[in-house]
Amino acid sequence: MTMHPQLELLLEIQDLRMQRRGLSDGTMTDLEADVFDIKIEDAIRSLDEKVEELEGRLAPGVRERYHRIADKAPRVVAPVLNGICYGCFVALATARASEADRNRRVESCEYCGCFLYHLD
């Protein structure tokens, strides 16, 4: 499945942000940090730098929308499966959900605002 490059960037940013949350909320234990020889502060700083770099590669309009969503919710990009947005669990318009090239453009849910990528 071919995906719009901006969607790929958004998914990568979302993944890095989730990893950062795991580090900062204590999900990674001191034992894991010792075993993998990781300083949590350094890892967080590195993730922040990578996120900032990737955000700089987003198109201006996409970046603005991304920041609006990211300030409110942990998930910026949501999958669509069987016509349902998994950001808000609302059904999308049938015509919109069934378009063949839907992952080749950047679109968002009209209900929750998340960027969408289709799995079905």
C-alpha cells in the first residue's frame, strides 16, 4: 500500500512521541535502563530532537494542524478500519471511506480531527 509521505512522517512522529511518553512516565524501569545502559534523560532529549527534526519536514499546513491536535491528544494519526475512525470510533462517510487512493493524500477525521490512514 502506497502512503503519502506526510502521513508516513506523521506516523513516525507519533511513534517517537509514544516512546517518549513511555520514558517520561516511568514505564521504563531503572533495571531496564541499567540493562540497556540507557540514561533516560539522554534518551528523552534524543527523541525530542528527532521529533523536532521530523516536524520541520512537515508541510506548513500539515504542521499547523499537527500542533493543534498534538496539544490536545496523545494520538495525532488514527487508523480507519471498516470505515470507522479509531481516533473517535465514528463511522466515516461511505464514499470517503471507500476511495481507492485514500492513503495517497493527507486527510483528517471531520469529527475528532486526527489525520487518517486506511487499513482496509
